[in-house]
Amino acid sequence: MAMSSTGRSGRRRGETQTRDAIAFAARAAFADVGYDRATMRSIAAAAGVDPALIVHFFGSKEGLFREVTALPPEMGAAMAGLADGPRQEVGLRFAQAVVGMLENPATRPVILARLRSAASHPEAAALVRELVSRDLGLLTSSLTDDRPEARAVLAGTQVVGLAFVRYVVRVEPLASMDAAAVVDVLAPTFQRILVGPLTD
Amino acid sequence: MAMSSTGRSGRRRGETQTRDAIAFAARAAFADVGYDRATMRSIAAAAGVDPALIVHFFGSKEGLFREVTALPPEMGAAMAGLADGPRQEVGLRFAQAVVGMLENPATRPVILARLRSAASHPEAAALVRELVSRDLGLLTSSLTDDRPEARAVLAGTQVVGLAFVRYVVRVEPLASMDAAAVVDVLAPTFQRILVGPLTD
């Protein structure tokens, strides 16, 4: 059900609105079906624009993907900021931040888009590596000198596993669990991974 | 570089050998690039057979996928068997079993094929749900009456995260870590998830 760049209201949309509509549709498509199945044609149809406009605004599907799955630059700082506060509750703060991002309709599609696409698309895989090594590394290296890189990637495995099992594959009872309950069961795992003894 | 069903040796391969060659090539392709990108044509080429033979033996791509990503039926029993032995070491035994399956060249492709494909393919997603709920559930329900379903799926998140981050996306230092070291850092997490207090 493709529409022209003249929107539902009948008024011609401005450049910014058209660009935003494409970005919104693309993010949802990458999050729902991954990079390969999200075609330029289907994204254009969902945004109600001609596919040529995607190339006009974003250059290519690759450029579109990179732009709409970019995380806010302040996220790294927010991660590092979790080190502030009682050390015995850093696992809880981290669990709250992670579940918060995954429950937030603005950030969830970004994370799921990267994750779904990473399985088959090298560019998306690189973005997942960056997220885990750089952003989580900012937190662990401000918490401890004891193997911060290993702790960052271990925390990353638990974040990725949560996102995949709760939101992509949707295994019960985790898929329907309250966000607060998810935070409660994950906090002790993160607490040990971030600042506890890594091995017995 | 497709070959006919006459193998490299020049002798015509038997039905079983041809079927096995297709299954082997398909499992590797699904594990490497996921369901969507693993085409019948590329699988046939890798197996050195005509694509029509895949349909002859397996009916469809769907049937091929289901058959080559089937896990040995004894796996569920093996999972439940991990409950035997000292309770304070069940996390260690589980970590050894999981890392063992992921390091084993016979079982790793099966798990990665399901995981890579689950991101975009509903049938593969169903198989991941089955693996987590049924097979892990056999273990947790023989260990405890305290929320065994939640424990199974939580253990599943850590298994899925490990497989994805270490073997699919390959984030360092986890990707290059010794299998024994991976077991050591995961054992305490599994110990708490399987038989410890779920929340603080």
C-alpha cells in the first residue's frame, strides 16, 4: 500500500518529515525481520514514499541501516555513569539500565535491529561488537582493574541473551515477565560479573 | 562449482552418501549464514549434487532445515542427567556440558544454525524455544520445585548469549578464550540460576 510523498493529510510533507518517516519505518523493519528481509521496497511502502527517496536521503541500504541503528552518543557516558553510587548495587543499576533500554520504545528497535541483523550481516555484527566492547568496557574499566575487558563481554553475553530470548524468540515465562521481575533476577548475575570474583 | 552426483573419486555415490553429503553441506550453510542466505542452489553446489536431489531426499528447504538441525534425542536425557552428582557443582557440570556442545564440531553447527536462523525464521525460532523450555526444563525441574521454568529460561539466556557473542559475533576476549576458562567464568552464574536464590 505505497503512498506518494504526499502524506495522508493531502499536504506535501517537508524534507525532514519524509526523512524521519523513512528512518522510523526502516528501524521497525530491521528490528522485526532483520537486515536481509527488510527490503528497500518494503521500507519505502511502509513510509509511504518512493524507494528512490531512500537513496536520495541515505545513499544506500547500508547507509540507512547504519544511521537508523545508531545509538545516542550519550549512551557511553550513561554506561560509565552507572559506576557512581553504592558498589554493592551496581549490578542492580546495570540491570535497570539494560531492561530500561529494552523496554523503551525508542531504543528497543535499535538494539533488536542490530541483533537480528548481526546473525547474517557483517556490518551489524561489527556494531554489536562495538556496543559490547566499547560501551560496556567504559563501565567495567571504571569499576575495576581486574580483567575489565572480560567482564564487559561477559555482561554483554547476558544482555544479548536476554534481548534474544525475551524479545526476539520470546520464550516463556521470560517473555511475559514484568520488567521489574526481570531486573530482580538479573541483578545478582550482573553484580558478580561486574565487580565480584569472576571464578569460584 | 557444482558437480554431478558422481563424486570426486569417479565412482557413483550411494543414496546414503549423497544424502549425508547434502545434510553436511546444509548444516554448515545454515550455521554460517542463516536460513535465508543459505540457498538450495548453494547447498547443492557445496554438496556436489543437483538441487533436485535435495527435494528428492528432504522434500523442501524447510524439511531439510528441520532434519539437519535436529538434536540427538538423547540430549534431553543427558541434560536431566546433569542433576546427578554434588548439588554444589551442578553449575560447573552444566557449564562443561554447554561449552562442550558448542566446542564439539558435530553439535556446534546445529546450535549455531538454529540461532542464526531464529533471528529471521519462525521455524528456527520455535526450535530455539523448544531447546530452552523442554530440554533445559528437564534439568531444572529435576533440581528444584522453586520456579523451574523461570530457571530454565534464564539458563537459556546465558547459553544463547554465549553462543551468539563467542561464536556468531565473535567479541574479544571471549572469542579467543580457552574453553576451560569459559567454563570457569560461567559456572558460578549457572550455579546461582539453577539452584541458588533467584533474587537477592
